[in-house]
Amino acid sequence: MKEKPDYYYRQSAVIPYYQESGQLSVVLVTTKKKQKWTLPKGIVEPRLSPPESARKEAFEEAGIEGYVDERLFDRFEYDKWGGTCSVQVFLMRVTRLLSSWPEGDERERQLFAPCRAPERIGREEIKPVLARFCEHQHYLPL
């Protein structure tokens, strides 16, 4: 039985990618308990579109700013709160890594090579999404 209102199960995330000195990286954050690496993601807030909500989560959880591609890149599902969360995933070109951010005391942030990110991610459901990103990284707008 679902423990939360229905809108909690509609979520969005970004795959944040960052280029510096010709090197492309994926920005991952830890979960609040700092046990696993994950993508910035969260509940789609009622007054925001999924890409806007994902951009907000990226700022709050990872301290990053940038441009979110409005086109859906991929999706995944996972079980939480007695139900199944459906997550829409968008690409985000990171333009700025902030030195402090709202959840900076609760999470760590690290850059990974795009094809190393799937092996570092903690949630199995996200691994195929990151593997697809690895395959498509050469076609990204930088």
C-alpha cells in the first residue's frame, strides 16, 4: 500500500555532464546517508515541469547549475514508500560547480568518467540509463 500521495511517485532526474580542459565527466552525488552514489533526482514539484524540477534538485543536492535539455533522455522505475516511483531522466550541461549548496553538508559530489559512472552508481535501475549515456556521450552539445 502506498505510503505517500500519488505525486510523490512521479519524479525527475538529470544526468549532469561537465566538460573541463577537454575532459567530459558525469557529476554524481551521494544519498543523504552517504552510502551510495546516485543522480540528482526528486519528486516533480506541483508547479514545475519535470525538467525544471530536475534542475532544482541538481542545485539543491549537487550544487550545480546549467542547462537542462527539455527532451526526455530516458526513464527508470524503482520501489519506494510502498509503491513504484517512475523517474524521467533529462540531460544537463553543467556550467557551474558551486562551492556550497543547500544539501552540501548532507551529500558528497564527485566527477566520474562517463563510462565509469554506471559501475559506481548504487541503484541497479539507473545503471542502464548511465550506460546509454556513455554510448551517446560523443553526440552531446558542449
